[in-house]
Amino acid sequence: MAKTAMIRARMEPSLKENVESIFNKIGLSTTEAITLFYQQVVMSRGIPFELKIPNEVTLETIIKSNNGEELHQVNNVEELFEELEL
């Protein structure tokens, strides 16, 4: 079947640039990425990932992480397990 359907969307230019940079790094065109998403929607019969509104604690943690606050680093998995006492 010929690919003739068109999709048009408006978005912030910086978001578009960031996403297309990621697609480029993994070897996908924007068209291929949109097609993959649509195929997953068909296969899942819905959005192929969970959509939730984070609770206050999670939202606060996301904001802090995005701001580079209260981050913790480990050098390897063993160190992570040790710190988590696992």
C-alpha cells in the first residue's frame, strides 16, 4: 500500500529539535518513529505506555532531579546494591 496519508502537528521548536536529535542517534527518521508509535497503538489498542499524574512526592522528586538537586551517584551495580542494603 502506498504511503500517502499526511500528519501535521505544531509543537515547540526546541522539543522538535531535541526529539529529532534522539531519533537521529538511534537511526530513525521522524516518519519512522511516528509509524512505530502508531503501530504500537494498534497492537496495544491504546496508548502504548502508562499515563499518570504523579503524586506530590514523585512530582517534587522529578522537579529536583531535573534541577540537578539531591542526586546520588554510584560507580557500579555492586555499590548501588550495597547502598540500598540489598
